[in-house]
Amino acid sequence: MPQFDASTITNLRDLGGVALHGNSAVRPGLLLRSGQLDRHDPTADPAVAALGIRTVVDLRGEHERRDRPDRLPRGARLIVADVLADGAGPGGEPVPASLDAVLGSPSAAEERLGGGKAEKLMCDSYRSFVTSDAACRAYGRLLTTLAEPDCGPLLFHCTAGKDRTGWAATVLLLLLGASEETAEEEYLAVAPAVRAAFAPVVDRFTAAGGDPALADALFGVRPAYLAAALEEMRRTHGTVESYVRVGLGVPDAAVNRLRARCVA
């Protein structure tokens, strides 16, 4: 799958070419994922302009959109699908969108998230991607938007492009016919770009005496986090088909159109 290293959009990847069942693959140029678009320069990014992106689905929360609004590719429309609109994460802890703020004080971070609590927070957050009303509305809107006939190439993103975006990519790939192993490979493939995006935050935290392992638990791309969401999906719905149709409320006709468009 192409990754556009020279782009002004962080962690931009095309899901095209991902292998699906039956010797098929995701059609190139239609499904793109990334981090936030606040630094995108539409006038100086020919690589993105060439993609012809028609629709951008922003999975971020209100404060993220306000503080760092998207700069859209030319001709693209914006769809807001806030995964975290229900508020804080499990147990009132900070959700993945705001974890960088937790690292302002190494001692406070250790007290709040040390001793394995960071890993538990992340796994619980991933489970909430499957079960929370806001997440179901958001991911349902992403899929129904992708099924629209005038959707064109679609880019979906959150802040770093690893958690909310990672689950969205996983659901799309499984629905199109990828194996769980293939979906996990795509999920893990963004790790270098995510590491680079969060490096300034992590460096400041560790320079102040913070535990590198704690920072890695928060900002890492770990198989256990994706496994938590998959386990929750199987527990609540059994299959990705049932999750999409019942949990996300996506009609059969939309699923069929989505597959017809995106499978090569």
C-alpha cells in the first residue's frame, strides 16, 4: 500500500492493494487514511492533489477540530463523524485523543497511568470504539458515506491516524474480505509514522524524568489494543457483518454498494 512520505498530510496511506479473499484486493485510490490535516497545503502538495479526494471524514472530537481545523484538499467536502462525542473514555479517564496532555507531569502521569493502567485504558478505549453510541454513529456514517454514489475517493482520519482511524481501517478491510491477519498488518504498519508524530511529546516527557514504557503504552501501536476491539466485536455481535449491519446500522444495500466500489 502506498504511503506518501513527502505529503503535507501526516501518516497518509492508501488502502488500495490490500489482499482480500478470492484473489481480489482493495481498489487503489478510493480508501485513504491519515492523521490530521491541519498542516496540509493544498497549493503545494501535488501528490495529494493527484489523488482527487472528494470526501474527508474527520473522526476527531470538537476541541481537536477547533484547535487544529482541517485544511481540505481542493474540491473535497468535509463530513464530521466524532467517535468520542459521548465524552471521556472508560471510567472517566482521558480518551486517546487527549493523552498527550496527560504527560505534562511525569509524576502525575505515573500515579494516574503507571503500573499497567495505561495499557488497560487503551484496551478499554478500543472496546468503547465498538460499544459506545457515539462511536457506532461515527463509524456507521463513515461506511454509509463511502457507499454514496458521488463519494469519490475518500480520506478518513483522526489526530495521529492510529486509534480511531486504525479501527475504522480494520472494520473496512474485514468487511471487504481481508483476513484478521492482513487487517492487523495494516494496523501495525503505521507505527513508524505515529512514532515520528509523537516524538516531540515523548522526548519532553522522558527528558523530564518520565517513564519511556508509559509513553510507549499510550502512543504505541500494539496488537493487544486491536485485539481488544476485535474481541469486543465478536462478543457483542459475533461477526463483522452483524456488527456493521446491526451495531452500526448500515443497510445491506449500502454494504453491497461499498463492496462493489472498493473491491478490485
